Amino acid sequence: MNPIKAVGIALVIAGILGLAYGGFSYTKDTTVVKIGTLEISAKEKQTVNVPMWAGIGAIVVGGLLLVMGGKKG
């Protein structure tokens, strides 16, 4: 498989997932207090929203790479 087509497929899949879910969240460990050797940390949930235009753009660019990726010259 051509590497350009593989990137195109990955972009199309990422764009579809971005449109379907609208974003993703992750948990981040944050140090709240640190006094000498004593350290208190907390888990903080972060959310990242994927804009609709980014999902559509990834699908369009991925589709173009799939169509044009195999053509030379």
C-alpha cells in the first residue's frame, strides 16, 4: 500500500471520529501542594473539543489523498 494512501485513510477515519464524538477527554495529574518531601496531587479531567470544520477538513484532505495518491506526474 502506498504511504500516501495510508495517510489518506487515517485522515478520513480521524475526521469521521471527530465528527461522531465531537471531542475527547483525558485525566491529568496536577501537583496541588509541595512542601519539602510532602507532595499532594489531584487528578483533573480535561476536555478537548474538535471543531466541525476540522473533522470535515480531515475527511476532504484524506479523500483527496486517496484519489490523487496513486497518480504520478
